[in-house]
Amino acid sequence: MKGSTGRRPKPTAVRRIEGNRGKRAWNHDEPQPPDAIPRCPQHLAPVAKTEWRRVAHTLHKMGVLTTIDRAALAAYCQCYAKWVEAEQKMKETPALLKTPSGYVQQSPWVAIANKQLELMGRYMTELGMTPASRSRVTTEDSRMQVPEITFTTIYEGDPVADFKKRLETIASRMEPKQ
């Protein structure tokens, strides 16, 4: 089957953000998802919904999250909720348990927490939520650019007349004294 080996192709949007270092042609026919914040799925756990509300707007402002990315963010949030639950259970139970046959084994909550952290890390990398993944991405999106600040001085009275007076004062100081 053609294309089944090697690296997965990067989406064109990611290649544009990263700068197309390989200088390969863009896919000009790639579909563009609507630029909107996806709704939080109702099936998420309460902790997952809280995490969704914490990160969704920020990711959208960064230009990373669109409506099509809903499942990826939902999966990250569910992993986060399961990780939090496992961490809470680890506080309540010992890290090592004795089996009925007398062997000592690791608490299953440790394995669950570790697995959820691993999955969260993968989703965080895909969504640009880690410092390392953000450092590899630059964006030309105007939403991320720092707004230009302009200062305006407001004069009372006639600013042109005030300016002329100051110039005359400076000129009179510069005239040679006899």
C-alpha cells in the first residue's frame, strides 16, 4: 500500500507555522476547518470539563484549536481527569500492596497515573501545550502578535503657538552674547 511506511505527513497548517524547512510544495487543496472554539462534549467527566474550560480559549487564541480538534482536546481532558483521580486514590492507598498469595505488588493506581501522564504528554505535544512543542512552532497569526501601542499627547491651548514660543526661547539662548 502506497504511503504506509515512513513518517506521517504533517498538516499543511503545521508546515506553514513551522516554516516549511524542506521547501516541499504545499497541499493547496487541503480542507480548512472552521476557525471557531469547539463546544465541550457533554460526556466528559466534571474534572475534564473544568480542564476544557481552562485550556480551550487559550489554545484557540494561540491558533492551534479549531472545531475539528474537538476529539483530540476531549481525549486530553479525559486523560487529565483520570490522572487526577488516580493521584487522589494514590494518596488514600499505599503504593505497594500485598496480594492474597503473599507477594508485594505495585498499586494499580500507580500504573493508571503513569499511563494517563504518558497519554496526556502525547496530546499536549499535538496541541502545542508544552514549552518544547511551542518553541518549535512560530505563528504569523495576527491574534498572537503584540498590538502596536501609540501615545498621543494632548495639549491645552494652541500646540503650534506653544511650539513656536519654545523654539524662540531656544533660539534666543543660542544667539551669541555680546
